[in-house]
Amino acid sequence: MKQPTATVIRVVSAEIVREGRYLLTQRSAHAVLPLLWEFPGGRVRPGESDADALARCLRARLGVNARVGSPTMEVHHCYDTYSVNLAVYQAELEESDNPVAVGVEDLAWVSPEELESYAFPEADQQTIELLLTHAE
């Protein structure tokens, strides 16, 4: 088991569902953990609330204005040089809002059955497993 590191990063992600499919984004080829898939979101800046950070990240990365709702889960994961506290929130888009891959490599609307065929960072994989467990 990996030991906790001194650097802890607060990250927020959005669980956005449309017609039974989850919105996933693919990390940039130049990002840490490149080209892996995740629920859309990003880091929380100092002094910023989770909801404000998530709304900011969704605007910057997908060009949408989301309504951030309740938290659905939170996981802690230690990587080699840092650890992540990842909180997932329910979020809704306007029906007319169509996300575009502005600040991400790609995006996809994925059914629960298809989630297993996508590669996720380890922390995000934990959230996917929790999601699928609660959906059963």
C-alpha cells in the first residue's frame, strides 16, 4: 500500500447524466495521467468552494454552465508523489447545452455497461466502481 504524501490536492468532478448515459472527458495528452477518462471537473483553488470550482472547470473545459447539486461520493487516493481528495457532485446541464471538448482531449456519453471499457486514473476508477455498485 502506498504511503500518504505531503501534497494533497482537492479535486471535484461532475456526475452528469443524460438519457441514461454519463458524460466522461478524456484528459489532455499533455496532462498528468494523459489520455485517461474521468468525470469532468478539476482542481479546487485555495479559497474556492467545491461548487464554484466545479462550475468554473465545466465552463472552461466543456463550454457549459452547469447547476452543481449534492455530493454523491468522495474518495481519497495516494499516487506516488501526491494524494487526491476527489469529491463527485451531481450536476445538471440545460437541455440546450451541448458540451464541447474545449479544454479536454475528447468527451463521450457512456452507458453504465460501457464504463468498464474506458481507462480511468486510479482515484476515478474508485468512483466508477462505487457508482456501479450503488446502481445495482
